[in-house]
Amino acid sequence: MKAGNLKLIILSMTAAMSTAAGQSALAHTRLNVPTLTEGTRVLNHMVIGDNCAADAGDGRRVIGTSVVFPDGSDSTILVDGQPHEGELTDFLTNYGNNFQLIFDRSAFDYMDEKTDPLGNVTGFWSGGGQGTPGNLNVFTPVRTTAASIEPTSCAKSVRLTIQVADICRITTIDNLGTDDDFNVKLWTHNALGTPYDRQSSEADSGPASLMITRDLLNNPLAESCGEGVAVEVRPSAAQTNRDMPIKFEGQQIWPQL
């Protein structure tokens, strides 16, 4: 571990907090291509559209972002809103390495992928540099590949929910606060039971998502499926706690320990 590099990225992220700009053009962090037909691949972007304003007119920049995709191994699976006790392979045939971060320094100087023990990408992070101007959307490029839907299943679509933390200040995990505290903007689930849960009275609409739709021409539903079922895949609490922190050269830089 190079201590100088660690110090540099922390100082770089911290320095970006003092730069102000106008109000943001979009209120959420989302994929700009949120729906793909199974088996297709696109150059996608995670769009950061919210600043860290503490009050009207204060456009402090987002200084980093952390993204977590469901790993598929211990993910929560819902079928038409009801828990599914089986495996993700009941619905997807080749899920496991469907996201790839594209190196781009337009907004952040440092970035890397997060991987599971098999090398599959389970998320990514970016930070340092100038950060995101408060009056503009920022696109972080990522290649997304839609897995194929299991032909014998009745899935008409599979929605992958994506946990996102846009960082406003570098703090400890006990000091993350809520959206109103402006230490971090959480686009996450409301009730996973993690320190990264979104604190909101609204419906559980925080996470971004990638919707994979069935190719009904080449992979038709069986007659017994009727109109088919909608499947949702969420990261587990254990995965969120494991993959949300940002680690640089083996050391955790956010949240600080």
C-alpha cells in the first residue's frame, strides 16, 4: 500500500467539497439506459444528477460515488412481489459478470471495480478530482450486458436493483446521517437493515435499476405461464455491507474506519 496515494485521493475528494455551483438538473442517480432486452449489451452510464446542497443555492459537489449490483449468490429474489426461495438461475442463465466499469476521468480521477471471489464485478466506485458540478448531470460510463432469461421459466422480466451512495463528505460509518444531513446521498433500499439504508418516508424507490425484458419472439413464454411473472433481484444486507465501502489499494477510505 502506498501511503502517498491514499493521502492524495482523500485530499482530492475532500478538496472537491469546497467547490460550489448551481442547482442540479436531475434529482436521482440512475442508469441512462435502464431497460435492455435479454442478451443485449450497451455502453451505459450511471447518471449522477443530484448535488450535496445543504440549502437552496448551495451546490456543493458530489466528491465520490459507490455502486453495488446484486451478486446473485445470496440476493433477495421476489416474484410478483413475493419472496422466491429458489436460485437466480431459475430465471437467468448467465448472470455473474454483466457489468464493466469504463475508465473515464471526466468527473473523477480515481475509480475501480468491486469483484467477488470469482472475479465477477459486483459494483464500482469513483472519487477524487473536481467532482460533479451541482448544475450539471455527470455520466460515469459502464458497459451493461443483459443476461438471458431461462427459457423454462415464466419470467417476462427481471429487474436488478442497484444500490448507490453519492458521497458529499468523508465520514465514519456511524456519522453517515440521512439524506437531510448531506454527508451522503443514498439511492438504496429503505429496510435492508444496513447503515447504508435510505431513510425516507416514501415508498422503497431509492435504488437505481436495470430491467431485463424477455425476447418474446426468440424466447416465447409457455402457454402455461399466461402473461408471465415479474422478477426482482435485490442485493442482500450482507453484500451491501461488504461491497458498499470504497477501498483503495487495500485500505478502506470510505466510510472511514
